[in-house]
Amino acid sequence: MHPVHRLLFPFLFASFSVFAQAPVPAAKPAAKAAAPTGVTAKAVFAGGCFWCMEPPFDKINGVLATTSGYIGGSKNKPTYEEVSAGRTGHTEAVEVMYDPARVTYRQLLEVFWKNIDPVVKDRQFCDHGSQYRSGVFWLDEEQKKLAEESKTALTKGDAFGSAKPVGFKGGVVTEITRATQFWPAEEYHQDYYTKNPVRYAYYRNGCGRDARLKELWGEAK
């Protein structure tokens, strides 16, 4: 567990009357039917704590499943303790299984950008270290092309048909790199926001994620 998490969780029950009123995330949608075309595709994104990156993709029509895990490191079968301590070179990430006939990779990129802070290096929100760096890990040349195009558009301030987000004073440092082996995280991390909604809401609020996303993207994140 990241040191920040250790600091947050001891207050969980002592502060229950305060944070129990925090918005509880909606239940994760039931398993979606197989794609009508029988074709599925994968995408891998890193945006800090993987608990917080599953929900925005799970809400998208055409996303079939999300899996929290680790990518970009050197060790086989890394554990959460190893990754969160920064000992393996991995970053926390989510693997998104989707039906390309119902949602495009370009649309997934838009969801990704609007749920991260792309102007900070080796951290996301309250979590610091390369294990929380943001990144798009492409699986083929088409994904690489689209990811690089979206990053360029974001840097210029014309991404997604909108002005440059508030707070973008520097360049976009999110990495665009070839995907290496993706290792699924331990089962207790999967769908954490539905298994532990109160703890999840407490962590997310305490980490300042939504406040920073609003600062960057406004109300339209």
C-alpha cells in the first residue's frame, strides 16, 4: 500500500460519521454481452491509482470489461507491495476490453485524458512516484498513431473540439509507449469501487482527484 493510503485508512472508522455521506459510486454494470460482431479489442491506460480508472471506462457503452494491473516494468508477476514501493518499474494501469463497433479507440482516449492530470511527471494527484505515472500503452501502430495525435492536439489546446483546459501551463508529459506484458493485479483490487464503495469514496475525495480534474477540465470531465 502506498504511504498515502496508510495515512488515510486509519481514519476510516473514526471519521465514519463524516465521510459516510460521501457519494457512493453506482454499482458496476452487469457483465456485458459479447460484441455483436464477435470482435473485441484491448486498450491499456495508466492514470494513477487503478481503483479510480476503472469507473469512467465501465460507464462507456461498448466497454466489455476493465482489469486493474501493472505494466511497464521489468519483473515478472509483480505484487502490489513491490509496485507501490516503486521497486519494479511498473505503473498502475487498467486494461480495457471493448467492442470497436460500439466505441472507438479515439473515444477511449478522450475518456482517458479527461480523467488524468497530464501535466505532472511521475505522480497523479496525491500518489507520487513513477509507479503512478500516466501513460498510453499502445498495442498496434493504429493505436500509437491515434494516441500521439491526441497528445499533440491536447498540447496545442484543440483536443476534443475545446479550448486548452484550465491549468495547462506546461507541456503534456504523459508517456505514449509500446505495451509490454500487462499483469493483472490481485483480486481484491479488481472492481474496488463496487466492493468497498465507502472506502473508495473516502480515498478518492482525500486524494483530491476530483478537485484537480475540475480545475483542469471544468465541469465537463
